[in-house]
Amino acid sequence: PLAQAILAQAGSLRSPCHTKGRAMDDSKQYTGQESFFGGDPPLPEWSGYAIVLGFGVFFSVFTTALVYIDKLYNKTEHTSEFFNTAGRTVKTGLTASVIVSQWTWAATLLQSSNVAWQYGVSGPFWYASGATIQVLLFGILAIEIKRRARTAHTCCEMVLARWGKPAHISFIFFCFLTNIIVTSMLLLGGAATVNALTGMDINLASFLIPWGVILYTAAGGLKATFLASYIHTAIIFIVLVVCVYTVYVKESSTDEIYNGLEAVRSYSMDQCKQIFSKGNESFFEQGKYSCGPVADNRDGSYLTMLSGGGLKFGIINIVGNFGTVFVDQSYWQSAIAAKPTSTHKGYLLGGLVWFTIPFALATSLGLAGIAMQLPITNAEAGSGLVPPAVATHLFGSGGSIMMTVMLFMAIVSTGSAEGIAVSSLVAYDVYRTYINPQADGKRILLVSKIVIVVFGALMGVLSVALNAIGLNLGWVYQFMGTAIGSAVIPLWNMLMWKDANAIGAVVGVWGGMILAVITWIAVTAAQHDGEINVDNLGKLEPNLAGNLVAILSSGLIHVLFSLWKPQNYDFKSMGEIKMLEDDQRGLAEEDYGDKFLDEAKAWVQKWGWGFTILMVIVWPVLSLPAGVFSRDYWSMWVFISIAWSFVATFVIVWLPLWEAQDTFIGICRSITGWPKEAPAQAKAPEPAAVAQVA
């Protein structure tokens, strides 16, 4: 009865000034407008520069000051080890916050709503679930890193220790390629949004955005990145709950959005032409606007999980994001930085919290854009402009500012993680291994800082080049699995399978990529009568084929070679990776006992695989009998997204502060001259207990 009452209330929430069908009237103010951002941008051009440069300077000064205060009053020593590992003492809450921050790309905020605009409710779900499971499963690798290679700095150091230089060079290439793809997507989505909202030159925005990241990352290293990431995450979640609440409670309701989506589904071609017209002349083209029934969806409805396009995107999303987690040095670096007692819990909690960002944001802004029939074109949606359009419509210039700030938080948080990841790869895997094997800690620290600056500048140039070619956020997002998916299974095998050999890893990673690219091009040619161009290469089917071939062929090749000639590796050399300085922080022997690590691995395997099966199999299967969602089923769906977003916001903002209270107390006591001994403090509740209760 209580659940029924809640659902009934969720379905009936309306603002008194709105009536049934009100969502369908929103398009009238845009009559004759061919695109949402086709006219003047909602914000003045100077605001773009203020946000891009102002926030960059603010976070550089603020985070550098926090690191300095910690160094001054808590006597934290800043070595090259600390710069690249944050002392290996990061707790559960901050680890989770950093994972959320790293995984919240521009695509998380923008592309998720694009697939909602294309496929309806299945788009946000497949984006969220298809990109959550990788983080959950990486928690298993994180525990094995602590067991096998506690002194490592990068994943490629582990590859070198186990498989030698040919494999080492191969995986350096794929790790760099991953960092380049992720950073280019950040800048493509960010620059397009800043340009649309403020009129700031898109190429100039692409070049200037990285500098807000470069300054504080180069100054403070991984610890500064982690502190900034917490602030970025908190701001993103605050904007998220404001948007979700506004769409479904303040300005509209589940009933109004439901009515709007069903009305749009029922529109004929003639009705769509009438809506998108100026005078007696229509500018409507099939596929240019989200109007009329959805191809390959049950009954053409936006309110169904029975979506062919949504499912194909889901598979692409799953494969591609395995690459951008398992082959991205920043996730290995976060695992290395975390305390052994926090590693697995931080990844699991981070994955579950992150799920709500694309799920709730796209279920609100993405679907509202369709229900309100805003004149958002497919080109604008492909560039990730659905959320900015809807937020601008709902909040005016305030919405434009909110989305720009939210997006900038996502860009700088992930961008700083990518910068420190690339700097570690260059410093330890290129410079120390092949250029200057005698390099000491000070030299590695200098190289790391220089690389951060150079990488940021070069990525700005790359983004300008990609804009010139005509590649947008959606195109790169769908292609990424084809490019880097072949490295996923070999890297998993490196830590999880003693018989995985080097030749299989090298042949698998290169062979898988080559086969994937050939398949991608061949399917494009077959589908379009031999015509191969940028637009055709960005279609769903070629990318689906390329993604699947990349990950499956490389895995098969590696397994066959390893069965033919098993390595029978003892993991000894991986555990002997040398540190440049005798910095033993986070390496206390009692934290690395086999009994604890075995229990942690069993825990994260249970919950990681459990939530994975729930999100990609159980949940979608249970939604299939619903067919086209009823009004009550839709209300329940929205209620889950709202509840998840509010709970996740509270947890990710509060838990890191709770766990850091001893640091705050220590600083306050140092400043005021109070005795150093702090009173006994209550132990923070463990996420494990929350999961077990659930």
C-alpha cells in the first residue's frame, strides 16, 4: 500500500499553473525556428571566457592552497611517489568521489541525453548500466593490484614486469590512445556546448579549456586532482538534482511528460512538417528532428525497453567503455592510490553512485526535450546539445549557466585525471625505462609536470583538428571500442590468469584492432553501396560490428596462444617493481595480508558480478513484459531515478567529509596551537554494510 501511494503521488505531481498537455505547447514559442541554437546564444560571449578562464584560475589557486595547507600543518611530504600515487592512502569516500569524477565525461552529461532523444527511455538506461559495470568489475582488478604489484605506478609497468618490452611498447600505445580519445571527447563536447551557449569561438574554447586543468594538476599532482575532483563531483550532483526536480516536480510531472511522449509518437509525417515549418514552407526532414514514431521501437514508442536501436547502442556502450576503463591509466592510478581497505569498496560505491548521473539526467532533460518538441536538430543532438537546450528552455539564461558550469566541472575533473595518467606513463614507462634508467625522484617529478603542460596544449590542438574534420562527440564515442577494445581482455588476463603469455597478448591486442577496423569499414561499405565517408562510418551497425570484433577476437587470440604455450607465471617480478624513493606511506605490511585480500576479493566479486548481472540482464529482462510503459510503470521508473539521484548526492558529498575529519581537526589544531591529540572518533559506516542491507 505504501509503495502504491508513493507511485500514485509521483504520477500526480503537478504545479498548479500547469495543465494536462502543457508540455506539448512549449514548441509554440519556437515556431519557424529551424534549430534551437540557430539564433543568438543565450549568454554573452564574455561569459564563456569568464567560465573557462575564471574557473580554471579558481581551482588552480584553491586546490593548490589545500595541498599547501596539508603540507604545512599535517607535515605531508611531497615526493615524486606522492605526486603520482597520493601516498597510497586515499579512503573509500574520496576514492568513490574520484571514480565518479573521472567517469563523468562530457559524454556522460551530453551523449546520454542524445541517446534518450534518439531511442527514448532505453537510451539513458543502456548508457548508465552499460558504463557502470566496468567500474564495478575493475574493483576486482584493484584488489589484485594490491596483491600482485603494490609498488607499481602504472599498468604498463606491470606489463613490462610480466611480459617484457614488446608487450610493454604495445600497451603503452593503447594506453596513450585511450587517453587521447577520452580527452578529445571532453574537448569536443565542451567546446561545442560553450560555443552554443555563449558564442565563444569553438576552436579557441577547445584550446583554452585544458589550461584550467593544467595549472592545478601540474602544481599539486594526484592529490590536488583528487581534492578538485571531490568539489567537481559535488557541484555536478547539485545541478543534477535541481534539473531532475525541476522537470518532474516543479515545472512538469510524470503524467505531462508521458502524455507528451505518447503524443509525439502518434504524429504523422504531415503533422511533423506542420510543427517544423515557417509560414507555408516546412523544413522538416526525416531523422532531422525527434518527431513521430521511433524506428525499431515497439509501436514506435519512446516509452519502451523493446528498442532495437537502444539495444545496439547498449552493446557498443558496454564494449567501448570496457576499453576506456580497463585501458585508461587513470583508473589503475586511482586503484594504486587507494588504501587496501578502501580500494574495492571505493570502486563499487563509485560505480553505483555514478549510475544515476546519465540515468537521471537523460531521463529528465533528454526525454523532456522530446515531449516539449523543442527544435533540437540531429546535428545539435550529436554534438551533445540536448541538455543545454532543455535547461535553457526551463531556466532561461540561468539554465545555460548551470549547464556550462556542470559541463566544465566534468571536463576539468576527467581532464586532470587524464593529464596525470599520461604524465605517469611518460615518466615511468618511457623516460625511466627507455631514456634515462638512472633518473631519480626529482627528475621524474620534473618530467611529470612538463608532460602535463605539453599534453594539455597538444590536446587543444587535436580538438581543433577533429572539429575541422567534422567529427563530433557522438561519432568518437561510438568508435572508441573499435580502437581500444582489443586491449581489455589481455590486461584482465595479466593480473587474473597465470598462464596468459606475452606473444598472445601482443598478437591479440594488435590483431584484434586490425580485424576490428577492417570489419568496421567493410560493414560500412556493405550497408552503403561502397560509399565510405565520415557520416556512414558513424552509423550504429558498423560500430557495433567493429566493437564486438575488437574485444572478442583479441580475447580469443590471447586464450588460444596461452593454451598453446602457457606462461605459468608466479607474479614475483611484478611484486618487485622498484620505487625511486623510500616512501613507505600506504605500504604497511599488515594491510596486505593474504587473508584480508582474499576476503576483499570475494566481497567485490560477489557484489561486482551481482550488480553487473542485475543491471545488464535482470533489470532489462524484467522490463520487457511491460512492453510500452503504462502511466503507472512510467511513474515508478521516474521515481527510481529521482530517489537514486538524491541518495547518491547525499552519500558522495557527505562520506569523503566524514572520513577526512581527522585531517580537518589536525589542521585546525595546528593553526590554533591546540594539543595534537584528537579525541576518539566514531568509525565511519562502511559501504559494505549498506550494500548488505540493500
